[in-house]
Amino acid sequence: MTCPFLSETRVRGCSAASCRKLLASPLVSATGERCGTLRHAECSVFQERGGSLEGGCPYLEDRLVQFCTAVPVPRYVPYSSPEVTPCGSEAFRYCEAYLAMAGAYHRGEEVAEGVAAVETLHYATNHMWLDIGGGGLCHVGIDQLLARFLGRVEHATLLTQRGVGKPTVVLTIQGVDWPLTFPKPLLMESADVRLRSNPAPITADPYGAGWLFSGWMPPGVSHEEMCRDLLHGRRAVAWMRLEAERLSEILGGALAPPVAGVAVAADGGSVAEGAAAHLMRDQLLGVLNRFFPSHVERAWE
């Protein structure tokens, strides 16, 4: 599967130049180009290399390339290797340019104000999700309930390793470093390192541009084994709705009234965005431990 915004064109360039430079394409004017005319003899590179003086320059090459039509300045990729970019694989679904043009990839069902659950995703009970693409490429991130509770992440440390391992991220919230580990191992491919300098998408778009890791199911692990003890479909929606209600009750009832007034939305039925910012350190740690534990093994019962 490739991105619908991936297009193709032909470009020309000099095979003898030390620095490859685009000479002409449908997006760049060829006005003044001498490579395709007898004027190529005036070129210092041609004079150094030598060659035929008839027709166009013998070092002028023509290539078929692909590029993204969703960005204002295209970057050309050889037609034979689109898989080296997200455009040529299922990873395009999490590309910011694609999401900006096509809208949210995962819309889900709203279970509380500002919180949605997506039936096609597989959820761990520490509120991390797994998306298994049709081609087997997996993505991991945090869900919208955790994102809404946090509101803002100060820093994200993506702990990556080679080979097979459990994806782990350390989120810094209100000065607290909180690790989250997805309970299933992946054959790691990449982490979204852009989040290290700008973690805002983690909470602003948790099911899209805020993805954390990508990878493949480990060798010998079946789809059934990968999804075991994870929540999916209507069961995931029911669980998320219950979790939102429980978190709202904890923030609105168990905490001190001054805190509850800002941690819970005015209707008393949903978690206010950024509720974590209004908690004392011990209160924040208590909520994180109870609802968003670092490690989980089993599904919700």
C-alpha cells in the first residue's frame, strides 16, 4: 500500500557533476538550460570530461522519480526505491503531511468529552495502543484518555533498541519522569525521533502524528499471539468509557475540592484537558500508578 499523494515525474541531471543538481522537470523551468543543446560544450564539466559535441550532452541523464504532492517543496525519490520513505509503505498513514491533507486517520467513537476509542486498534491496559497494518507494519502510541489527562508533555525520551524488544517511552509531566512500556515485543523499525524536540503531537494527535514507535511482529509470532491480552473492537470501546468514568470520579471526588474543580470538566462527567497540571506531585503519581502503570501483562476483565 502506498500513499495516495505519492506521484511520479521525470527529472534530468548531470551524471558527471560532483553535486547532483536538478536541471528540468514539470515543476522546474528549463529556461536557460544548455545541457540538451550544442551549448553543452561551454560547460566546464564537459570540457574536463570530454565527449561528443553533437546533439545534447552525453552526461545528461533522465530518471523517473516519485514525490509527495501534499508538501509545497517536493523531495524526489528514485522510482525504484519508494520503500525507503514512509510514502511507499503503510507508514504513510502516520505522516503529518498526509494527515494534514486527509484528516484524522483514526477517528474512533467518542466515549467522553475529548476522548475517543478506535475499534481497529488494540489497547493495553496502561493506555497504549497497537495498530497492525495489512502488510504487517505495526505502530504504537498512547491513547486519547491519557493524552487528555496529560494535556502537555514537557519531554519525551524514546528508548529504542535493535532487534526485538518492548517499546518504551519516558514522558516528562510536571517534572515527573513517567515510563510507559508496551507489553508486546516488536521487531523494532523506528521511533518518531521528531517528538524529542517537539513532543506536542503526542497529546495533540495521539492516534496520528503523535505515534511513538513502528516495527514488525517478531518472527514466529502469530497475529493471534500478538493480540492476546489486548483490548479490541467493542470491548475496547466499553473499557475506555469505563476508564474515563472512573478517572473522572477519582479526580472529582477523591481529591481536594479546589483541585477537583479544575481537574474535572464543568459537567462533572469528563476529565478536563490537562488535568495533570492541577495535581500535587503525590496525587499525580497516584493517578499515574492507578490508571497508567508503567508495565502491564493482562487485559482488563
